[in-house]
Amino acid sequence: MKTLELDLDSRSYPIHIGSGLLGSKDLLCEKITGGRAVIVSNTTVAPLYLQRVLDSVKDFDPVSIVLPDGEQYKNLDTLNQIYTALLEQHCDRQTTLIALGGGVIGDMTGFAAASYQRGIPFIQVPTTLLSQVDSSVGGKTGVNHALAKNMIGAFYQPKSVIIDIDTLQTLPDRELSAGLAEIIKYGLINDHEFFAWLEENMDRLMARDKEALTEAIYRSCENKARIVAQDEKEAGVRALLNLGHTFGHSIEAGLGYGQWLHGEAVATGMVMAANLSRRLKWIQLSDVERIETLILRANLPIRYPDSLGVERFRSLMQLDKKNIAGHLRLVLLKGVGDAVITTDFSEALLADTLRHGSIDKGD
Ligand code: NAD
Ligand code: GLY
């Protein structure tokens, strides 16, 4: 097992990564200080892994809440189901919530913990690659509103993150690739060596080699922990974690949520960010090609569907949360492993990027 620490003074917490961790009573109970353990999961993950976690925390009179599966349930109605179950079980402030599932379960459980009786402890036990390398770390919690994604929530840190890589063996291929997009993101933002390591090891990751997965998850969490420790509430540098997301969110929203997975849209978004960076002459054509090649090897898309249309795409970008006073801010690249947050690009070059997607090979 490997452990690293997210350093946030009194709210610091460990991130444990390894095999067989769901069965570790010591790890699961390490941060439960008393009261009950309540495991929140969904109808897909619970049949696979709930019993193991229940057994590990059996000294804390555990109960479980099993929610319907899907992004469409990440809303206030489902959150209310968690509150209702907690009240019916007479759960007090000593209760610890355990999020067992992907990012949807993690985000909702975290927000339930942030708000139930004005705040109770919670533990993240992420079971998708995306949640293991991104959503379980850093304390962004919340639910969707009918009008927009992730609009209601809180920054609220877990007491620990327990990543059992064995859970990845049951993950659908498409979800594995979606997680790889976020892993590639860390290499591109500020870890050139990690990007090169991914180039060497992508085949092992796609084959779900446990040693390679452990290393990739560790280095991703290390990168994210370093950035969150500097800027917990995204006043500055944390926005770098949105590389590819302004383009990606527009693809997700434009095609209708659920058509493309978030990681798939981010993958194409990162290629578009690289294309615009190349048009600005900030990076080499060979850099764009390296990025496209790695993303394709992770079985991820690099072009958005024509049906979305350039004008619609551009207007969707205007809704991004990073924009200030209507001005679009993007995360672009000065190199592989060197991302910047910038408004320093022209509408004309952005329009070229949206129109053509790829760089002309003769460029
Ligand atoms: P998800 O939670 O919907 O999980 C994807 C699918 O995999 C679901 O059907 C789930 O039931 C299933 N699943 C989970 N673990 C499994 C396993 N081990 N074996 C088989 N099936 C399994 O999606 P996700 O990609 O994990 O997370 C996406 C969510 O995370 C979005 O709501 C997004 O907004 C959020 N998110 C949050 C942050 C953050 O910082 N808080 C960051 C990125 C994404
Ligand atoms: N997923 C982006 C962040 O946590 O800031």
C-alpha cells in the first residue's frame, strides 16, 4: 500500500492506495471516532462491494443507504433520501458517512456530510478510476440543478480517502478510459515526466495492470493534492485542474448530458486546448501530435461531432464558471507539463480551433 497526505493544516488527510483495502478494518475504522458508520452506495456498486465494507466497520453498528445509479440522480431529491435515512436511523453528529462508489456517490455523500446537522465526518472510498484520481480528493462536493451541473455544493474535505485498486477490475472499459483522461491531464498540467511515463505505460494501464494503475493513481493524487494544498477554494492555481474542461463541458452540454462521458469530453477538450496553444505558437506541432497519440491510445475521442456546430459550441463556452465579467478564460499549454490560465488569445484563433479541430499537418 502507498499513502500520501493532502496538507491542509487541521483538515489534512491521508490518501491510501492499494489492493484489498476494502477488507482492511484498520484503514476503514482509522478515522471513525465513535457513533455509527453509514455507507452510501448505489445499486451497481453495492452488490459488488458493500458487504466487504460493512464487515470492515461492523464495530460501528453500520447501516447502508443504496441509491439509484446515474448522473441524473445527482440532485436535491436524492440528497433528501440520504437525510431522510439518516433521520430515520436516529443518526447523530457522531455519525461518519462512507461514500462507496464513483464521483456521483462521492459528491453527493460529501455534500450530505457537509450539511447534515451542520457537518459530520465522511470518508471517500472511490471505486471508479475517475473518482480515484480526481473527485474523491480535494473536497468539492455537491449536486446538480436542473439548469446546470454541480451548481449547489460546498468545499468540504473528507477525513480520509481509501482507494482499493481491485475495484477497477469490474469497471466497464469506457469508464476506465474516462479516468485515464483525467490522469493524462495531470501530466499535461505540470508533470512532464509523468506524461512520458504514461507514454511508456499506457498499454499496461489499458490492460489493468495493478502495479501500473497504483503508480498512475499515486502520481495523479500527488499532483492534485499539491495543487489543492496551495488553493483549496479555487481562487487561483486550482483552476489549472480544469484543463480541457471549458471545451469539454460545452461538448457534454451541447450533445446532452450522458451522450459522452465527462472524461471523453475532457480528452477532446485537452486536444482542442493543445490546438489553440499551437495556433498561438506556444507549443510545437510535435507536442500536439504526442497529446493526440496518447489520448487515442487510451481509447478516447479527439474530435467533437460536427452536429454540435461551431456557433453553438462558442456560445456554450460562455457559460463556463472560470469566466470573469463575460471574458472567457482558458487553460492552455506553454508546453507538455506547463499549463497556464489565460485570456491571452484572439477570438479568431479560437474560432479556427473550433472550426478545424486539428492543426494542418503542414503548419
Ligand atoms: P459515476 O459515479 O457515475 O460512475 C460511473 C459508473 O460506474 C456508474 O454506473 C457506477 O455505478 C459504476 N461503477 C462505479 N464503480 C464501479 C466498479 N468498481 N465496478 C463497476 N461499475 C462501477 O461516474 P464517475 O466518472 O466516477 O464520476 C463522475 C461524477 O464525478 C460527475 O458527477 C462529476 O461532476 C463528478 N466529479 C467531481 C469532481 C470533484 O472534484 N468533486 C471531479 C470530477 C468529477
Ligand atoms: N476536478 C477539479 C477540481 O477538483 O478542482
